Amino acid sequence: MSVFLQYFIKVFDCSIFLKEILQIKELIKVERFSVANAFDTSAIVYRDGPNLRNIDPYNRWRTKPGDMVTDFLIRDLRHSALFQAVFSYNQNEETRYLLEGQVNEFLESKEKDGFRAVLSFDVTFQDLSKKEVMERIVFQKSYGYTEPLEKETYGGLVQAMSKATENFSRQMMMDLHQTIAGSRR
């Protein structure tokens, strides 16, 4: 008996989301997002009932959700030119700002109206130039996205999860810009 595994990776257009916004002359580092234990796997997780979580033994994401989300967010921040420079968690550069987060949900969900990609995060944005820990926290926020699957296939799941990640990335960049621009007025 042979087992055939398929690997999937999310893709979406990383065009500049914030063309009209001026660059912030600051550096930011994005830490690798941690992942809730139930979703810290490359296996595709699905929910087919209120308290039921399962994994597909034959289909997997190319990487774990924390790595995938972090890599795409770093890529999008760099392409947006929002910051003077964006560094990843494996670079030793000192920066003023630090973005870290946790992936809380990363799954396919069977709903009454069809299948959906479900993605949720908690994010903390810090200003490392502040000495007191309480002053460093610029904001802490939760984000949640669901996207319907156009096709009830793994390709449909990848498209829907890509759209959810794109929406998160776009909202994250707008929140970062509004927060920093607002603090400079």
C-alpha cells in the first residue's frame, strides 16, 4: 500500500497595500508567531462539529502555521515600504519596534452555509525605546477572519486561507501605521 501526501502553501498577491501612506523612518522586527498547540502542525486541521477537531492524514501545509503567517507578514511589510526596514526573528538587528503574536486558530470549518477557512491571532506591538515594560506595549489586539471556500477542495481551502491571511496582513499594516502616525501628532 502506498500513501500519497499532498503539500499546500498559501499564496496571495503581495502588492503594496498602502500606496498613499508615507514611510515611517523606523525599524521593526517581527518575531516568529507562536501557535496554539491544537494547530501547531503542518497537518490540515478541520472542524466538522462544535467540539470536533480532526486532521487530514494525507494533506498537509508546506510549513506550520506560525512560520507561514510570520513569513508572509514580513514579506508584506517589506513590500509595503511602511517602515524603513523590516527584520525577521532570526536577524540580530536592534529595532525600535517589535511585533509578536500567536496564531489561535488555523483550520477549515464546516458551517451551516458551507465550508470556511478560519484564522485568528493575538498580536502585541511594542516600542522597545521605552524603559518600563508597561510603557513598551503600544497595543495588544485580537484579529479573526473567516473566508468561504469557493470550491470544497483543498485548493479552495488554500485560496480561502490565503484571502484570510491577506486581510490580516492588510489590517495589521493599517493598524501599525495609524498607531505610529497617531503617536507623532
